Amino acid sequence: LIVGLAIFEDDPGEEPTLIDLDATALQFVEGEVPGAPSYWVVEVTKVYAGPEPCSDIINVIVSQALAPPWGFVDKYISPGEKVMINAAYFEDEDGCWISLHGSTDYSIRGESEI
């Protein structure tokens, strides 16, 4: 039994909405089954460009079993650290999420990389 597993998929027919924001990294979640995403749970602190997210707490997908391109992921981010995110924003009837899939220009950077 797998509870709470969500597979996030970008809609290939939909042009992504770009978002640029600051957030606080809360928790890293490693995908546990094939195809499951790995993501940072973050708390949004300031949106510089793009839509206001549907929630202040949002998942930022940093890897998943999808073909490249993928953006840059700072491997040294720690929970509680301020991060800067530039990526694709998605929203549907189940909520919203951010994804680094789709462009090498996307990124999540911790304080040491900002």
C-alpha cells in the first residue's frame, strides 16, 4: 500500500508559466518508487515574477523519470535555508507545484549559490 504518492507530470501541450521567487527550504522528499518525483517542500516568502502560488507551501520537483532537459539543483541546500527558485509553475484542480523539468535555465539555488 502506497499512501500519498503523487506523480507530477508536465502537460506537453501546455506552455509552462514561469515563476521566480524566494522561499525557505523545509524538507527534501526522495522519490521512493520508480517514476516518483524527488522534490523540495518550500515555504514561499516573496514572488518576483509570475503568478501568486495557490499555497505558501509548495513542492519543487527537482528530478523524476522524465526526459531532459532539467534545470540546476544546488545539492547543498539544507532545511531552513533561504532558496531562490526560477522554474515552471503548474496548477490544476488538485493544487499547484513547481518543476525544474523543461529547461536548463530553471534552477533552485541555496544561499551559497545566490
